[in-house]
Amino acid sequence: MTTQLSQAKDGIITPQMEQVAEYEGISPEKIKQLVAQGKVVIPYNKHRNFYAVGIGENLKTKVNANIGASNLKNLEEEEIEKLDIATKFGADAVMDLSTGGDLDEIRKTIIKNSPVMVGTVPIYELATKYEVEDFDSDKLYEVIEKQAQQGVDFVTVHCGITKQTMPFLQNSQRISGVVSRGGSLLVKYILNTGKENPLYEQYDRLLDICFEHDVTLSLGDGFRPGSINDANDSPQIAELMILGELAQRAREAGVQVMIEGPGHVPIDQIEASVKMQKKLCQNAPFYVLGPIVTDIAPGYDHITSAIGGALASSYGVDFLCYVTPAEHLRLPDKDDVREGVIASKIAAHAGDIVKGVKGAKAWDDKMSKARKNLDWPAMYKLALDPEKAEHYKENSEAASDDVCTMCGKLCAVRTDNERTKPNHCKY
């Protein structure tokens, strides 16, 4: 048995590494080196076949879209429609977070139809079948093993909520408490049973499953802040220190690993949060939700998270989990998915420009030249959302003109283009 990581350590360039290299415009040898160092992961379950994408240092910032049914709304067809929309507009991954309906059937259908990597949170499935007090390690690991066999590429596991880190939560001055679903379940399990978190206590068992199927571990932040007041507090940092130790153990076992992060973080704390994670986790790829920079904008949290995501990406975050306008309010619909993906793609690209990711600024330069030339078809083609860009222009009063209705005949670009024409009089 081998994994992308174990093969990279052995000096082997896999077909998936070659695909990542082609997409990023980086040599396969460099990709192999980054994977071997644990600075890049390629989530790619052995049971799947799709175009591989890498996450990590020197690569484009990637975007994940959460989909999945709930116990209140569980239409399988709608989740597939969300999958199609998410990938159409550039999501590099999807996570099936279903908690209602036929979970196995939904997951199998998403995996079968997804052209990108698929992640899950296995404890959700366990929680739909048993009360927290009835959790046990065998039941949990049966779910993880089953999902790995079905083809899940990465799993979020909250291994850092332990008897050791619980006192930090109990003694904290948090406003929002525990907002991670998986995290809250494990907190309840430890408090109600007095037992240790089985994801931590039997971590080697988890590593064995992930190695067998080459499932990438996404070490979840169960103590992530759910309000800006709680950012970078003692529970979050205590958990992160545990995750750093577990990340190193995963690498030594040949298992790919990335770290999840907050959450709700004020703008002035984002840089410190990213640098702390990178230091404590030996530069493992960093996967963040948002971060949301203010708590007062329900209905617009795709914007609050895009602000934080752009900054986080510029400081070194590798993977953004989208936030939709429906965040904190309801299960997102297909329109929310589209808005969330586009907002996160904007944030990711803005960060890539700052990081100097290959090709990032060149994309902007092409758009600038198209605007300078008043080349509308080129602008549409270069836009993150070509359909929306074309719709705005073609449904305006200036649809057939070379200017837009903002400036009309006073268009500064057209006026300036006159200046640069041959034989233009300078006086």
C-alpha cells in the first residue's frame, strides 16, 4: 500500500503529481518535493478517478463548497444541482455535510458525479444513528472505514478536543461557546461519559484507515471561534497545539494532512492567526472557514467571509471554505451556492496576487487590456462569472455600443484611446 505522501518520500512522481504540476505551471519534481515535506497535499482516494488538485505552498488558493441535505431538507436531486453549480463556478472541492435522508445514497451519488475532490465529516453520520452517550470507537471507525471505501478524498476529524484541552473551554470567557457541530458532539461525549475522544485516543487506528485508502486528514478545529470576541483564545490555541503534534504523527505514518482554522476573526488578528498555525503545524496546508470578520451581517456573510478570506489567503492560507449568504440562517439553495463560490474565488485570487502565485496577476493584466481595448467578448471570457458580466452589459441601453451606460459618450477609456491614436494632435 502507498499514498501520495509515501511515494513522494520514496522519490516517485505519481500521475496525480503530474496533473497538479500541469495545472499550477510548476515542475513535477517541485510538486513531489512539496508533498514529501508535507507542505502540499493531493486529496485523492485510491477508489476515485478525477483530475487531481493540490493544496498548499506555492499553489493557487483553493475553494471548497459545502453541500448536503439536513434532517429538515433532504432532496438528493437538489444537492446534485448544487454540486453542478459549485463546480461550474470554480469550486475545487465539495464537502458532503449531509445529516438527513439516505446518507449513504447521497454520499455515493455525490462521489459518483463529482469532478473534484470530496470531503466529509464522519461523526455527522454517527450522530444521525446514535445518541452521543452511545458513541463508541468501533461504531465511529466503522463509519470512517466505510466512507473511505466509498471514495471520500478527505475527512474532517476533530481530534484536538480531548480531556487535556477541555479545561481551557470550561474556564474560558467565550460568548459563543462551541459552534462546530462535530466539536460540540465530542464535548458532550467527554462530559457525559468521562471517556477520552476516540479520534485522539485511537489516532493510530485512524491513520491506518487513511493510509490504506489514501484519505487526507483534515484536522478539524472543534474549538474554532464563533464570534470575533472568541478569536485566538485559549481553547482555540490549546487545540491547535494538539493538532500540530498529530499532524507530525500523520506525516511520519505516510498520511497526508491539513489543518482547519477559524471561523470568526477580526481583521487585525488574521495575520497572527495564520502565522501561528503555520508555525505550530510545521507549515501544513491551512484550510479556513471564512474567516468572517464581523458578526453583524446575516444574509451577507459571503461578503464578510470574502473580506477575511482575501486577507487570510494573502498571509498564506491555502484552502478557503466558502460561506454563503444563508450562513447562520438556513441550508443554502443553489443561488446561495453560486454566490458563495464566486465570493470565495474572488478572495482566493486576491490573495494569490499578493502571494505571487504563478499566473495570478497575468489574469488581471489580460482583463485590464481587454477593458482598455473596449473588447467586451474578451472581458466576458476573462470574468469569474462570464454569464453575469455579459447579462449586465447585454441587457443595458448600451448593449450594441462600445461603451457602458455609466459614462456613455463621456467614457474615459474611449477618450483616452483617442489620445493614443496615430497622428493625434497633442495641442
